[in-house]
Amino acid sequence: MKPTARAALAAGGAALAATLLLAGCGQGFEESPDDASSADALTSSSDPLTILFGSSGDAETKAVQDAVAAWSAQSGVQVTATPATNLNQELSQGFAAGSPPDLFYLSPDQIAAYAANGSIEAYGDQLTNKGDFHPSLVRNFTVDGKFYCAPKDFSTLALVINTDMWAEAGLTDADIPTTWEQLDAAAAKLTKGDRAGLAFDAQYQRVGAFTAQAGGRLVSADGTQAVADSPENLAGLEYVKKHLTDGTFAYSADLGAGWGGEAFGKELAAMAIEGNWITGALSADFPDVKYRVAQLPAGPAGQATLQYTNCWGMAADSPNQKAALELVEHLTGTEQQLAFSKAFGPMPSIQSAADRWRTDNPALVAFLDGAAYAQGLPTDVGATDVINDFNAQLESLKSGDPKQILTTVQGNLAPVVGG
């Protein structure tokens, strides 16, 4: 997998929101009410299905196309699954032309925009496996009380540790950090010369793990207001700034790396905060680096991490939604999700697959453990633009004013959430 492919799919889409020119749409996390929407309301025809998906590489492309072909042969429904060159652009062009794919990868930052103009079908409550999805993932794809689409898989952030460097520093399993104080101590012992103790990217998609551990978030839990300038977020940024300044933490770019996985693989840092996509990158590019994965340490407010996901979006104008729903249920079933995980690395979005995934991936269970306390990024229309600006400011956090940074974010985010 390309190092930032899955994170980009989850965090991208600013151009889409600008193109649609939609007003902000708040996210609601309450249970979806019963209404006239039912399986009988879905369209049905003999039309073939089309799928557009963003692929992380050949392994994902083959896995998706093989799974779709197998279901097509069994169901008798013709399906064409096409990997996108630029998913956001091709999807928006398809809607603009009145010929969108029936099913498509859809990230949380896109959903509010498409929901606001009626482009996508809210079929989540009609899934027979609705109750099996991790609740935090359902919240990612719920807008104004409606569960729109089935989460297809997900990733979380965890702490990746170079075991050789760990041993050389005299650290043992008992030193695996579970608190910020223990992380401070381990990072200090692992920092040596030009090597940082801990590396991560200069973006909210990584730094946000620390603000979450301090009890912060960008949007309130009920989705109704921006809370970027909270004392909790300030505590998180001040903690990161302190260690960027003392040199025990470092941004990947400042170490001469393109992303955290590269900094870790090149042994420019002894630890990294990354998602489970790092495992494929290390196997492919740095096979000699030995590592282990641990849950992120708890901060003042407890354990927290960030998660990244996509769902199977369904076009509101699809002429064969019933078949599309059946295909989604197949693709998000236990066996198929475990097969996808084996093929290209993501974790299953359903809870019933968790035990088998843990058995099959004993060294990676920290990523799945994070699902219980993971936060998603805001899904409001325009939030991606705000986060992009936030990221630009985080690049200079070491010399900047955390409080002023958060004041700016709050000013940018409040009209987006309140709109």
C-alpha cells in the first residue's frame, strides 16, 4: 500500500465539497428513526451494477474485483467494478452527468455534501447486518440521524516500536508506555543523535491523537458545535510542542521522510504513530526492520486514538438498489471482510469478525483494540478545508502559539458546523 493511501481516502475530499457548493450540514449521532424507508422502497430492475472504488494498489484491485465477480456469478447480476484514477473527481463527474456508479467508496468527509443534495441513498437501516458494525464506524456515516451506508473496513492509529532499538536502550516489555509520562521516558531513552524517539506527521490526522487523549475534539460529540479552542485541545498541543522542542518527538518531514512509516523504516525514529497500513509498507520497503505494535498511551483523559474508514455509498438514482444492497451485505460479511484483510490489510468493520481477525493477526491486535475508543474526523461540509488549514499551522507548532492556532481553527470551524 502507498503510505498515505488509506488516510488520504479518509481525510481527502475538500475539492468535492467546494464543487458541490453546499451549505454546512451537521452530523447527528442518535439512532435513526423508523420512517417510510424500507427495503420495498429500493429500486429493482434487471440493470447491471457498476462500482467505482479507490484502490491502494494491485492487491486491493484484484481482491475487490474477484469478490464482485464471485457474487455476480452466484447471483446472476452483472457487475463491473472499476478502480478510479481520481475517485473524488470521477465520482463528482458521474453525479454531475447524471450517470453515477451504483456503488462507490465514500469517505466520511464526503457524506454530508452528498446527503445534503440527495445524491446518495440512506440505506444503512436496511442492512441485515446493521447491528454488527462497530458503533464508532456507524457514527462516522450518520448524518442528521440517518445511517447512510455500510462501513467497508477501517484503520486506527497505534504506536509502532523498533524492537532492536528498544532493546539497545535497555527497555523491556514492562516499559511499553501506557501513559504520557511513560511515553516521555521511553522517547527520551530512544532519542540518540539525529534519531528521534517518536515520529509522526505534521497534521491533525496524527497530532489529533494527543488532543483526543487530553479529552479534546474538534466538534462536540453530538455534532452541534465547534469546540476546537477547548482547554483539552490546548493541553494536547502544548504536550506535543514541548517534545518537539526538546527533540524527543519529531515531525517526519523534519527528519527527511515523506511520512511516519518512512521515518520509521529508515530508522530515523525509534517509534512512530501510524495506522495499520504501515505493515504493508514495512514488509515491502523495509523488510529487515523488526517492530511491534502497542496501543497508544493514555493521556490525562484516558485512552484515545483516531480512526479512518470508508463506506459503500449507494446512488439515490441507481435503478437496481435491491441488488446493490445484497452485494454490499456480501462484501461486508465476515468471510469476505476477512479475505479483504488478508489480501490488502484493512480491519473488518464488523464485530463478529473481530475474534478471528485477532487470531489471524496476533501482532496487530492493538489496532483493533483502538476501535473501542477511537474518534473520527468531522464530517461537516467544509470541515476538510478547515483541517487542511489547521495542518498548515501545525507544521510550525514548534515555534508557534498553540492557543492562537486553536483560536483560528475555532473561527474557521464554527460557521461550518453551525451552518
